[in-house]
Amino acid sequence: MSLQPFTKSGIDAKQKELYTLADPEQRKQTEEIRSSFKTWMLSNFKLDDKQTGFVNNMPPQVVQSICHEIADSIERKIPLEIELPDIPIGSKFMAKESGLKYKYHDNGTYEVTGRLHLRFVYQ
């Protein structure tokens, strides 16, 4: 997997790369996202010191929430919408606006539709 900058163009390139992988390799990536999200982020994106600190300091509850939704989106090739500010001024935070809809079946499978929007904001 290529190392991409955590910019709009880098995220778009990573998404394209993930969505074009053969199923076994894509599953390997989504399993890693689910089990080791922070490690996966650091292995797939060129992060500066502040970005690395932001990833390393993410609370476990946030990581658990977004890692599954990101992996589910990749597996189903649902576009990830990630919004980054042009000018990083102030304190950073992330807002997750999940429009993913889960439909569970009695045979243990599930479907995912909708969209996932992550917004990084400085205030």
C-alpha cells in the first residue's frame, strides 16, 4: 500500500487504491482497520507531528466507532466523504456524520448503505 499525505488529494488516492484492491487484499486492509486503526493510519498516511498526536490521542470509544464504519464503507465501496480545513488554525476536532444504514438478517449477515462523512475542524 502506498503512503499518502493526509490531504484531500491523498485521502482520495488512498480511497481509490483501497476500492480497486482484489477482495482478499481488501479484506486484509479492512481487518487491519478494525483491529489496529491507529497503526493502520500511521502506516498508510504521511502525518506530521500534530496529526500523529491527534491519531494517537483518539479515545478508544471514537476509534471503535469510526474504524468499523470506515471498514464497512470500504468493503462495500461506499464513498467516504472526508472534509479537511484549508487553514489549520486553533484547536482541532473531528465530527462524524454517519448516514450509514445497517440492515441485519437472521442468518448473521448484514447490509450497509448510505454514506460516511468525517469532518475535521479547527476552532
